[in-house]
Amino acid sequence: MNAVDLLANIIQEHSPKDIWRNSPFAGYRRLGNTNRGEIGEEFIRRYLGSVGIKVLNGGRTSATDLQISERRFEVKTASLGANGTFQFNHVRLDRRYDYLLCLGICPHQIVFNIWRKGEVAEEGAGRLVRMAEGQSVTYKITKKLENMRPIEELPELLRVTLST
């Protein structure tokens, strides 16, 4: 065995299992964070549009990511880590929105969850952890896969939630 093959084998032995191997969403993991966020927002816009739910806004310069039935949504997108959790970064409480919608991309499924902004501020969506020590503007929320919902439930949940 040559040295290159030997080192490649040793690396393989010490590498964690790649949960994204053969995933239709593997390319998502190679994108930068800004692109991931844009993809998440565009997915929500098109997915809801395909079932007759009108979605407004969504540009990178908009104060609100999305608007549905006159309610403002902040959208955060994250991919599933090998430990079975999502880390939703840059959650802000100083922005004007009514709901936080977290979109989780798994190797073979899409999940979500949604909380009112007040629930987020009171840590009902999860523990708010500062993105950087000494600042209190942006936070991250870590969610387990089992605390998320299948994406197929989103349209009906929005219809019920936003009609009240």
C-alpha cells in the first residue's frame, strides 16, 4: 500500500459517518450561510404558493423575510448536524416580526417549527445563546430533530394559526 492510500484509509477510519452521503440536499451543505438563508426563504415562498398561500417580501434588503396574511415572519434555516440537532443562528429580538419560522434541512426530509416572537423572547422556542460573548443582539437556538414538524404540516398550521 502506498503512503497516500494508507493516510486516506486512516482518515476514513477516524471520520464520523457522513449522514449527508447520497442525500438529494447534499449540495446545500456546501453553500455559504447567506445562500442557505436565501434558499430557505425562497423554498417557503414557493412551497406555500404551490398550495395557494400568498407570501410577500423576501428580499435580502427587506426588513421582514416574509409576510403571510399581514403577519411578518423571520425565517431561519439550518441543516441537521451529525448529533441530530439544528443550530439556528442570528435570531434577533430587535427586529420587527410576529413569528419565527425555523426550517430544518435533513439529508432526506424537510422539517420546521414556528413560534410567536414573544415565545422566542421568553425562551419558549429554546434557550437563547449569544452568538458572541459580550453582545446581546444576535442569538442561536439549538433544536433536536424530534422537536421539529414535517414540512407537510406547515400549510395547515399557518391556515389555522393565522385565521385566529
